[in-house]
Amino acid sequence: IEVTPLRRAEQALREAEGRVALTASAIGMGTWEFDLQTQTARWDDAMWLLRGLAPQPKPPRFAERVALLHPDDRERVAEINRSSRTESYEFRVVWPDGRVRWLAARSGLLHDEQGRPLRRIGVNWDITEQRTAEQALREREIALRESQARERMLARLSHELRTPLNAILGFAQLLQADDGL
């Protein structure tokens, strides 16, 4: 049996896996998978780092993974992961030092030949800076709208006060002119 093509295919697969791992590592992207039959997970080192933790040989158990999520996002993330669709979502994690970081996630299901789901695979990456910049932009837009509203109100107030004050000033000038006659 000629095994050279098989060896070449295995080598090409290892090289492709290496390139994907290097690319994911270079951009700070963590990869994970969850086997639906065995209920076991696999994390790469970046998944740990995205949560402010040192890499470990085995991923945290389910309850520990949930505990890493921001309390307001736990139910929503659990619901998404129960889904049978490809998912794209954002969520927060709480680091051990208390800092909150935003992560983006994309995941999908792999199926067997009969269409039964086998495992969910996905990626996570940090979007905290993007979310912070978006929030700063929203705050600047709100401040600008408030400033413009204040300017419009002061212009109206000035106009509304000017009209009666002009009449009072005119009457005062008439009274002064009458006294001088």
C-alpha cells in the first residue's frame, strides 16, 4: 500500500492547523469546542488569557465557565449556546481583578452524516476597546445634542426677553423725555 499521499495529506493538515493557530494567536483570538456527546470542552491558551487567567491543561467546568461571565449576560449566553444555529454575539467577562472586558463570539455546530449535531466550535476575541470607543462617541453625541438644545433655549429666551424689555426701555425713554420737557 502506498502511504506517501496519506503522509503528505497529514503533513499538509498539520501545517494548515499550525497556520490557523498562529494566525489566531497573533490577533488574540481564542478558539474552543464543545463535544455534545461527551459534554467535554476544549480551550486553547488564548481563551484563558481573554478571561485574565493563566492557561491550564483542561478548560474550566461548566459552572466555572458560567461564573466567569458578567452576571447580566449569563442567561443570554447559555441560551445562545443551546441554539442549533450559527451564532454571533457579544458578552462581558469579569476578570479575577474585577475588571470587565467585552468579548465577541462566533460559533457554529458541526453535524454528522445524518444531520445530528456533534459539537459546537467557536472563536472569541476582545472588543473592549471598540466598545469603549463606541460609548465615548455616543457620549460625545449626547453632549453635543445637549449643548445645541441649550443654545436654542438661550436664543429663544433672549428673544422672548428682548421684546418686552424693548417695550419697557421705550416707555422709560418716553418718561424721561416727558420729564425733561
